[in-house]
Amino acid sequence: MVDRILYFDQGILYQSICDYFKPQFDFKSPPNPILGAEIERSLTLLEKIINNKKFVLGGVGGDDILTIADLSVLATLSKLESMIYSYDRYEIISKYVEHLKNHISSYAECCQDGINQVKEWNRKNFNYVRQLNNERTI
């Protein structure tokens, strides 16, 4: 089950993020709404997977415990956060991320500062994200 989530994370969720943002960074291309829709589809699938559980596997095969799958998904969602791409309208994902950030005692110390630094760099240097966020609530 852990492997399945890791495959989903890397092959679908993370890949959709890379496919959407890479042309914007590398070629200064405007956002592609078709690729943006893939991120949305991936987030919708993730919501169905999480389904109001504390952890992504949610007791499948035993206790509802933190696994490496949760850490991987959280890292991917942190990438979205650093890109100033809000997943706030996905209530289940937002609750899940908040729970993980509170559950992992070293998260703020190890991760949040870096996310905030990348987010600040993106605000200054990455005009397409800013334009997209001004046009739509993402």
C-alpha cells in the first residue's frame, strides 16, 4: 500500500506539478490551463485517497500511523505551497497537511523556512504564478 501511494505521488501528483511549472520556469511560457487541470485532477484524486483519515493509508492493514508515503505526499504538497499555488479549497488536503505539520515535530524547523524562502523568491521572480493567482483563486 505504501508503494502504491509513492507511485501515485511521484507518477501523478508530483509529475503534474513539474509538467505545469517547468515550461514557465525554463521557457517563460504562460501557464497552460490543460496542465493546470492535471494538477487539479491530481489533488482531487488525493482527496479521495485521504478521505478524512489522519494519514494517507488510514489504518489500511493495521494502525492509522505515519508512513514514508505521508512524508512524500507532504513534500510534494510543500512544493505546491512554495510555488504559491494554493490548495486551500481542497478541505480534506488542507486538514491533512495541517495535521502532518503539527504531528511531525521537526517540520517547521526543517522545512517551513525553506518553503518560505522559495515562496519569496517566486514572488519576486516568477511573474506567471503571480498573474495566475491574481486571475483565479488557486
